[in-house]
Amino acid sequence: MKRLIKIGLIIFTLGILVVGGAFFYLTRGLETGSSLEVGGVNLSALNDGVYQGKYEAGRWSNEVKVTVKDHKITKVDVVKDVTFPKPEWTKNVLNKVIEKQTTNVDIVSGATVTSKAYLKAIENALNK
């Protein structure tokens, strides 16, 4: 009986550690990401080409390639996606950047930090 109690306590403790670790991983950087400032880009200063940039912040880290032609963003490809991507959100944000020709776009509701992470990677690519 004592052995079963010890095993139960060990399993319970391990469960608490796993849940606590998962919670820490999922929320680490959330506050920083939600207050992240995304600046604009000066497309008139850019030559035609493909620009690569990344944003590193835990599970929101990502890397993009931005294609510029005639001082316009024509394409944005995700090279390395965030840890928990939502393709419809990603597509929405990237389409807004191409449509508006800026990183100063409305973020996707419910995906604030993820949206800002993609926008920051694009900004970093174009402001190198």
C-alpha cells in the first residue's frame, strides 16, 4: 500500500511539473509580444530582390522572405513558422501587408502576438 502511495505521489508530482512547464512555455513572452511595437518600412529605398528577416521570441519566432519589385512588396513567404501556426491567420496578415504595402496593418483578432511576430520579421527583413 505504501508503495502505491509513493508511486501515486511521484506520478502526481511529475504531472504538476509537466503542466507547469507547458504553461510556462506557452505564456513566456506573451506580455512582451502583445506590447511589441512594429514600425513601418520605406519601400522607396529598396532595390528589387528577396529580403530575409526573422523575429526571435520563443514560440513566436519565425523567419520570412519578402520579395520586392518596383518598390512594392509582391510576395511574403514564411521560411520558418511560429510553433503553433494557424494558416488562415498567417495568410490574412501577409495578404494585408501586400495589399497595404506596409507593416502598419490591423492585426488579426485573437492572434495579436502571432500577427505582430510576422510583421516584425517582415519589418526586420526590409529594414536591414
